[in-house]
Amino acid sequence: MLYQRLLAPALYASLILFQIDCWASTKITVNGMVCSFCAQGIEKNFRKMDATKDVYVDLKNKLVILEFKDGKSISEKNITQEINDSGYDVVKIESIPQTVSEFKSQKK
């Protein structure tokens, strides 16, 4: 019984880590972006970060897609802070299985 109580959380944590590794990008829904200048500012700020591999800003749907370099990431707290500091509000942050280029090609 004790063995099961100790093993269950470890298995669960392993599944969560495996699931996170399967996600390719982070999708952020942002309120307040209304022009291409807004989009360019957000894109420029994220591109400067060492962990960022690619960025796509979809102004029409108010989305920012971030793809990270292998083994790197940006915490949700830091993503939110960066967007808030730019003058916008984060509505939702979620992981998605597509890379930035795959996401862009699906939009066409």
C-alpha cells in the first residue's frame, strides 16, 4: 500500500513531464493589440530573449505564438510580465503541439 502511494505521484509527474515535452509552442491570447505597431513591439521584445526560437503575432486573432530553443523556455510569469509591461493584457496561455511555422501554415 505504501509502495502504491509513493509510486503513483512519481508516475503522474513522469506523465506530465512527457506531455510537456510533446508541446512545440506556447500560444498566448492578448487583449489590447490593435495595430501592426503593437504586434511589432511584442514580436521584437520576445525575439530579443535568449530562449526564443521563433515568434508569430496574429493581430487579427490577438494571438502570440512563441517557440523556444531546445531545452529552453520562458515561464508563464515572465511571458505575462513582458506582455503587461508592453501595455497589453494576457487572457490565456496554453501549450500547443505546432511549431510557429506549422501554426502559420494552418492559418492560410
